[in-house]
Amino acid sequence: MVDFSNQPTMKGFFAPTRFEADVYDCEVIGKIPSELNGAFVRLGGDWFYPPTSQEDSPFNMDGYLGMFRFKHGIVDYKGRWVKTPRFKADRRAHKQLFGVYRNPFTDDPSVRGLDRSVQNTTPLAFAGKLFTLKEDSLPYEIDCNTLQTIGPWDFHGKYKSLTFTAHPKVDPVTGEMICYGYEATGLESNDVFLYTINKEGVVTRELRFKVPYISMVHDIGLTQKHVIIPVFGFVTSMERLKQGKVHWGWDSTKPSYVGVVPREGEAKDIRWFKGPERATVHTLNARTEGEKVILEAAIFDSNPFPFFPPIDGSPWDPQKARAYIRRNTFNLNSKDDGFTEEKLFQMNVSDLGRVDDRYLSLPYRYAFTAYSDPKRPFNEARAGNLRGRVSNCYGRFAGHRCRGCQSVPRSRLQRGG
Ligand SMILES: [Fe+2]
């Protein structure tokens, strides 16, 4: 019997949906341009079976693909679970066999050694294939017509990391993908493998290095010349896993580190810059200007996630979990490991901002992200207070202005129209 009634956080809007569907000729409000021919694919998480612990992270939900297929002014919808070995094992057992987030010690013994990844983070269309991505495993290839799960993909055996980021970067100039895996050689390893994969899907470069401490390396920044690797206060250890805890806890005493490495560089060329307690979960964009490498991102003051609590036992603090659009500038001519940080917009923003992918790694003007404007209404009764991190606006932010091709930023980011 599947029973979600004792899951207090899975009610209403947050209740699991638990279905697969095909909806042909979706109802349309307005008119779809008849020349629009293609698919919009989204990937997210949903619990098929309830988690084994109330302490678990939503990042442990099963992956679910939704696709809207447009042609001749008509749209069809298709929804499918990502059929990982884990999903199939759970289905056979009619219950959740896997324990808390990225902790195999909490699994049912019957699934020991099985790929325990859920593929719930990012869909990726690259080199003629559709993939789902989750940072604790290889990409999974998906049939782009049926959404059936084909299985893990290691780029013809040349991608050696056991893990693959959910946020690879595709260079709009060359078409190649810069991607990486952290904990690359196994659970609790400090290895990162960084790859370049050409637009045909062939691995052309591998760089292996180690991070200052084992941490979440969820996203990177890419410029035309450099890769930027943020490392921040989430910590883990074999000891905490054996205690049955979720993979990550927050250590507020840990400095943030940011690695900068030339795209053609070797491990010895990485410079690690050091900063205060911060969390750079997602990046907006980055660029290289002479000897300066510039990263713009929504950066949190501290731990953004209540489900990865502080390791010192203190309660998660929503007041400190605030993100602002910040610009970090790394001077490659500097003699020390410091960098500058500017706060470009004074209101809290969501960390899931984007730029037009055609400008990734290049000078750009606009970024788009949700943010919180205290002067504008927010229906807390309906949406809950989300523990202090609410968004009630979506903004276009105008900043770097490109004159010619390599101009210096002329203005700070401003709230756009
Ligand atoms: Fe992400």
C-alpha cells in the first residue's frame, strides 16, 4: 500500500502526482505559430514511493520527464518517469528501498551495489541525444520520441568520472561542452574530472584535479578562456554517512574557494581563490577580460538548504540563507588568494537565474531570475512562507553592455523592465 498521508510536507501543491500520461491535441489558449516545430522537454523530481525518512532531501525524488511536442500549430504532451535501476527495483518491491540522499548505507540490503541515482535535475540535448542529468551519476540517455529510458552514457568509454554535473556548459562559439564530475572516483573522494566534449559527442580533453575539501560542486562558470569552479560550505564524510545522515551538512567555518583554470590548462595551473562563508549553487555567466576573470551569480550568504542542516547542531537560519546577484572578480595578476565581491542588486533573488545560452561565456547584457520585492504582494496564505525565501517577481536584469565585442562593463546590474 502506498500511503503519503503521513508526509506533512507533501500536501496540496507539493503532493506527489505519480502518473504517466499522453495528452494529444492539448487545449490551447491563444494560437501556436504554425511554423513552430520542436519539443520543450522538462525534468523534475517527484516521489513515486514515500521517502524512508522525514529528514530526507527533495533532491532524492525520482526523476520525471515531461515533453511538449509542437508541430503544425498543435501540441501533444507526454510524461514519463525516468526508469533507472533504482526506480525499477522500487517498483518490483512496491516500496522505497533506498535511504536518504546520497547515502548508500541507509539502503535496503537487497539493493546494495545498484546505481542509486535518481535522474531528476536537468534535461540535456547534445550531440544528437537526449539525456537526463544528476550530479551523482553518469548521464542517462533517453529516447527523444518515446521518452523511454535507454541507460547510462559514458561517451564511448572516454568519460571516466563516475559522476556528471547537472549543469554542463555548451560553448556557443565552438559547440563543445565543458562538463565535469565531482566525487569523481567514488563516494567521499576529493577528485574532480573536467572534460571537453566536442559537438559530435567525442571527449577531446580531460583534466583531473582535487578540490580543497570535499564539497558540493554543483555548477561552474565558463568563459572563452577559463573555467571557474566554486567550492563552498557543504561538507560530508564517510563517518556521517555511516551515521545514516544525508550526504551534506553545512560547516559555517569553512571558507569558500573558487578555482580558476585556463580551458587549455593543467592541474598545476589552477589558482584557488579564498573567500568568506558563501554558497554559489548556480552561476549566471562569466567572462575573461584581460587578466580578470569575472563571475556573476546569485550567491547566498550561507546555507541555502534546510534539508542539509548545520553540522554543529544549530538550526538552519533562513535569515542567512539569502542570495544576492553578485559579481566576483578574480585578478590573475594578484599576489594573494583574495578576490573582490560586489553586490549588484539589493533584493533577495532566486538562485535559478539564466542568461540566453547564445551569450554563455561571452559578454552579455541580460540575465533573468526570480526575486523578492518586499513592496509587492505575496500570497503567503496560499503559498506558505517557504521559510523566508520567497519570490514574488521575475526580473530581467541589465548589466554588461557590449560595445564592439570586448567592452568593459559600463554599469552595475540594474532592475530592467
Ligand atoms: Fe541546479
